[in-house]
Amino acid sequence: MNTLATPPLDASPATNPTAPDRSKLTKKILVLGATSGIAEATCRIWAAQGAQLFLVARNPEKLAAVAADLKTRGAAYVGTAVADLDDTDKHAELLSHAINSLTGMDIAYLAYGILGDQPRAEQDFEHAAQILHTNFVAPVSLLTWLANFCVQRHAGVLAVLSSVAGERGRKSNYLYGSSKAGLTAFLAGLRNRVDREGVTVLTIKPGPVNTAMTAHMNIRKADVNKVAATIVKAIDAKRDNLYVPFKWQPIMFVVRNIPDRIFKKLNL
Amino acid sequence: MPLSTAEPEVLTTIAAAPDPPTGPPQFESWGRYPKYNAKVVPLNWQGDFPAVLAGSHDSALPVGLGRSYGDVCLLKDGTLLETTGMNRLIDFDSETGILTAEAGISLAQILDFAVSRGFFLPVTPGTKYVTLGGAIANDIHGKNHEVAGSFGNHVPCFELVRSDGSRRLCSRTENPDWYAATIGGMGLTGLITWAQLRLRPIVSRGIDYEGIQFHGIDEFLDLKHRYSQAEYSVSWLDCVSTGKNFARGIFMLGEHSRVPGELKPSPEPRLVFPFDAPAFALNRTTVSLFNTVFFHKQGKAHVKAIHDYEPFFYPLDAVLHWNRMYGKRGLVQFQYAIPWEHAKEGTIAILREIAKSGLASFLAVLKAFGDIPSLGMMSFPQPGIMLALDFPIKPGVTFPLLERLGSMTLEYGGRLYPAKDAAMTAAQFQTFYPEWRRFARFRDPMLTSSFWERVTDSTGAKPTL
């Protein structure tokens, strides 16, 4: 088991003296799951603002493609690390390396998850446990370390992609939904703990968004670039919760409040 | 604890994709004719192809934003590989203006990046909603053909990936035959994963514009000679009117303004054509009325003004889905290039034939093609006159007219543009493009299009490498 204690930040960042000046004025952002559709669209906005980015993803070719794109679009710095974020034992080392490379961190953006295969998860516990691990257990490990880091410095934003699917379990995707419900509850508690320390926790609940993850879903989906623009604004405004697109807030209010004696008969 | 995927995985084989839904096809060409069902599989990463075809025996075709009009971007009952998710930048050199990007990026996305940095597209068609790969595959042209040639002339190199997994860097010096086959190669030679494009510097969004009224092809040709140095030139043509207004039009000239101005990015278009217009919406009376208003809009015979580049290059992009104006049945385009030798008589004869048919073309564009040779073996542009028209699909009228116009084009030594075509015959195609047999040797055995099947069918000759 890895320790969740925060190691001290390297006071003398090993920077190349010939590297371009990395002004402290632009945001320093750690992106976990940088090759996901929503993460990539969000990072393009930050890159155009000249942000400094550290990207973590599992697939080296995809990560390199995203990094080159963001660098070309104007990011002041792009660092990368290839990692399987399911591997919680490596989290502490990975996060301290990322923050040293960025020489600090203003925003951590956790933007990965798997939809999983609901019918399979109903028969195969291994698959159910995998969905919970990737979407809930591993983020708890990452966010606990990051929250402790931010609390030490009394600053920082933790922006996390949860989902409207976590608002109420439905038969079509309740394993994915319950993993996101756990994540949402964890974030609510974490916010309650760290807000008084000057740390912002933003829970982002997107509806279906047009990305590779939902390519097989034949439903109306939100435009990923509009979703990304809304997320950037919510982070700047240090909001607590964000439904995106906004229409999901009233919809989920209704969905949450349908009595179970009716809800259990519905095909949702 | 099971350790596995930490990121959402793209569907890696099409076997996992759902069957295409019944009802309207998921992917339509801009003319919305013909309509074919096909499986649509997204390519989001350069490595997705050919892996995505593993285990499939269907033919496939890479497609972009579906702005070609006929069936060059369609494949009946096949697999369309939608490249628009492959839209990343790879490098930009602000000294040389050379942009390297994945081929699914749109020209609109390139402009969003480039304009604020003081750069513009070297060649642009009448819509910015086409992909870089599509622009190469159709070797598109713009209003500056006389001074800049076609799009491929500004693409120093690209990578071509074949369905056998082989990758080729293609340029004038490296794999030059593959380079020539792929420029204007209609997406049939393989997947273009990334390409370089040489952008040109600008100091302003503004275009110094001149609009000059003309009556008839002779006046058009006079203007063309008088303004042969102009960077951009194109003419709007009224091809409904007869008598003294026959072939009247407006000769439009433009240059990038040399007065430095603010280089802010374009706003998103707000207007969307909301529904399919009824079939009778575009008829001879409404089009004739529009033409009269448009011709006289500029008030005097010759005007000068400074316009933003958006309305100058992309007047129709301001209204998304404007093709719905033609109703559910859709529209067909007719676009020819006739060499100078017969350009004038051919154009007059074809315009008379159209006026006689009673079919109204809402958008008619007349332009001269210059002498700069295109680099593709199947490229459309050739020196002479180019005319582009669109027609609503009127049963029993439109296709017989197109057949007559196709034969007339052939008779005058011209050729039609595959990217705009839904009607040319196999015999016509094979005469317009004598290189087609050599080109066929470069076709990827897994890739084809409904257009290619149509224009090569009668001979049964579909050789592959």
C-alpha cells in the first residue's frame, strides 16, 4: 500500500537553463487522463491561453499526439508521463514528479473513466470490480494525495469528471453509475473538509458528450467543445458543482425524486 | 484488484460497432443525393487505421465533413471511416508558414489557429467546412487558381497509410508516384494520416474588394484579361435570364488588404437552416427574383469596398445546413472546365441549353482556371473556363439535362469534377480522365467509393496493385 502523505515539493526544480521562461502568470495544470475526449478539448482552451500543462495517460502514441497539438496551440509548457492510473502504488511517485515538472500546481483535472459493459458486469464480478476500481478507487487515491498537497499550500482547484449517471442507479448502467455516485459522494465530503483550507473541489457532471467513449451510443450528445468551454469557466469561477449541459440539473432533480415504487418499473 | 484500462478505449474493431440504423443514412453528401446506407466508424487517432478494419470484409472509404456533393464521399453498404476526430496540430513553423496537422482537421479549425497568428490558407474553396485530407483528396481549387494553382500545389508532403499497414511519406521527391496519385485521388489510395500545408502571411482579415457588373461572356472575358493580375477573382452568373440579360453577372475581385488590422478569430455561425424546404421553394420565379435583386444590389456598375474574409470567401457558411433549402430530394451540382480553345463557344452553348431547360440554378459560379499545373494525376483543374451550377432534383428533368450537358462538355474537350458529380457516365469519366487506368493501380484494395464503382463499372476494369 502506498503512503498518502505528501512528500515535500522539490524546492529547486531541475530546470534547463536554456528552456524558455515559464512565467508564473499562466496556470499550472495537471491533467489525469489527458487523451480522453473531454480532457483534450479542455486542454486546447488552456493551451490557447498559454497554460503550463502536465499530461498523464496510458497510451504513449496518443499522449504524444495530444502533447504535440497542445504545444503547437501555444501551451507554455507541456510535460507528459505514461502511466496506468489503475496502479495506485505508483500514484505518489507519479504525482510528485508531475508537480516538480510543473514547478507547482494550480489546477488538477481528473478526466478519465470507463463506461464498462453493464450486461457483462451483471454476470462477471471481476468486470464490475474493474469499473469501480478505475472510476472510484483509483481516483480516491489520486485525489487524497492531491488534496493533501493543496491543503499544505492553502490553494488549488481539484476539478473532477463525475457523471449525471451517478445521480441515480438505472438498470442500463448502474455499475458505471454507482462508481460515479461513489466519486460524487467522496468529492462532496472532500470539499467539506478542504474548502476551509482554501482548496476548491469542483464536481463536474456531464450528460452524454460526443466523444470516443460514447461513439457507439445512438443518442443526442452534447458538443465536446462547448462542454469544455463551460468547464474552464466553472474552474475559473471556483464553483462547487457543474451540470453540463445545464439542462441536466432540472432533469436529474426529477430523476432523483421519482419514488422507487414507480422508478423500479421504468426502463431507464 | 483487477488493473486495467485507465482511459476510455476507442472501439478497436468495427465488429463491435452497431448495425447501421434503418431510416435516413447517418452520413450524407452535401447534395443529399444519392442516399446510401453505410456503417460509419470514427477514426480518432493516427493509429486507428487499418486496425479498425481487422476482421472486416466490407470495403471502406475515408471521409471528412461530407462537403462533396455527389457520391465521391459515399460507399453503399460499406464502411465510412470518419476522420474528423483526427484533428490535431503537429507543428507550426512561423518562419516558413508550414503547418503540419492530422488530416481530419477542418479548414475552419486551421483558420481559427492561423488567422490570429497572421496566416491564411494558400487556397480555399467556397466553404471552410472541409477537412485537410478531403482538400487534398479532391485537389480543390479556389478563387486564386490563376496565381496559386490548386490545393495540392501547397502541400509539401503527407503520410499515406494503406490497409496492409504500410506507411509512406509522400512528396515530390519521395514516393512521387504515390504523391501524384493521392492528390486528387478521391481517398482511394489509402488514408492520409497527416499532411503539411504551406500557409501564406496576412496582416488583416480584410479583403480589398471590387465588384463589376458584366453582360455576356465577351464582357466577362474582357474583364478577366484586364484583371489578370488579381489575386482572387470569381464571377456570379445569372443563368436564368435570357435576351438582353443573358449571361449577366458580377465579376468579383479581391486582394488581402495590406493595411494592418485586428486579427481576431471568427465567431461561430449562428444561423441554421432549420428544416427541409418544400420541393417548390426554388423555382424559376424565385431564383429569377433573387438574381435580379443580387445583380442590382451593388447599385452601380463598379463598386470598391473592404470586406471581411468570411463573407468574401464563405458567404454560405453563415447559414449552417443551407443545403436543406433544396428540400429532402436534395440537389446536384454540375461543374466543368473547358480548355480555352473551345471555352467561349462551349460556355455559351451550355448556358443556352440550361436557359432552354427551364431549370433554375440558384448558384452559378464562373471563373477562369490558370496555367499552373496541378500535381495530381486525377486533378480536375485545367486552363480554361470553369462553370459550377447547382440544380434542384426535379424528376424527369434534371438528369436528362445533366446527360446533355455532360455530352456537350465532352464535345468541347472539357471535363467534369468528380467532387461535384452524381451523374457522369463511365464512358464520360474515362474520357475526361485518361490517366484513370494508371491511377487504378494505386487504389487500395480495401478502399472504394460509390463514385468509383459507378464510373469504372461498365468496363468491369477495377485493377488494384
